[in-house]
Amino acid sequence: MLVLHLAPNPAQEKTLFTTMHSFNRAANMAAQIAFIEHMRSIVKLQKRVYKDVRSWFDLPVQLAMNAISQAARALQQDKNLQPVFEQERAMPCDRKTLSFKGMGTVSLLTLAGRIRVGFCILGYQPAPFRAAPGHHYLFVVNKEFYLAVVLDVPDALPAHAMRAMNVVDVEALFQAKEMPAIR
């Protein structure tokens, strides 16, 4: 997966934080209802909570669907534990919520509509086992926004390709107190 460092302006940054917080609150609400009602099916949970998620959290259609799906998938992994999503937990993005506009700009769906945000590529990191190509994740480290873009590339890339892509350790990004300098 490629790790991108986003460069939102202050208004875009506020919009991204607001969207991420609403998304995770919606996922928490969906997870709570699903847990209480022993509902594990994404389709049944969508039927049960979709209108409430849309109206209470003001989420666009696809973000509401993604929040509900995230809650259902978390419950499918452990049926005995109600998942809790922190307000700045990584937010999944798909082709309906994210698109690239050239080599330096990404378009993201937010509560305020679509916004275009500049980015720079930090590097390549092999994707975690469960990450599927086409699924991407918006996340925050030290109040900075990043995007993990999951690509379908061979597991074993030649050494020269790894050097050319400036390989980074994504886990270190989550654990670091300060972000590494962007090259």
C-alpha cells in the first residue's frame, strides 16, 4: 500500500476532522444497536439503522453505508464484545468516497461535500493481511492526515523498486511521537 501525507488547508482540516468524528459516532451507534439486538448481518443492520444514521449524523449516503458496514464487520469478528470506535479511528474509503485527481490531489467525500486535498507520497509498505485492493483508509497521526492506499502489487518487489518507492514502516507511523520528515 502507498502511504500518502495529506496537506489540507485549515478549513479542509476542520471538515476532515468533523467528518471523521461523525463517521465514527455513527459506527458506534450502529454497533451498539447491532450488539443489543444480536444483529450481525450488514444488510439487516442497514435496514434497521440507515435512516437514523443519515439524519442524526448528517452523513452522505456512502459514508453512512460504510459506517454501518464497519460496525457490522467488527461485530462479526467478536460477537461477545460491543465494538467502540474512537473519534479519530481510521475511516475506510472506497471508490465512491475517494478519487484521485492527478498525481498530487485527492477528492474526498465529507459532510460538506467533496473537497480536493493535495498530497505527497511518503512511500510503499506491504499491506496488512486483511486489506483488499481498492479499499483505502484515512487516518490521523499527531493531528496530521494520512491516506493508506491499498494497491494490488506483488508481495516480493525487486530491491530497486522498493528503493524507488521509498519504503516506509507504517506501524512506526502509528507508534511515533513525531512524524518522520517528509522528503
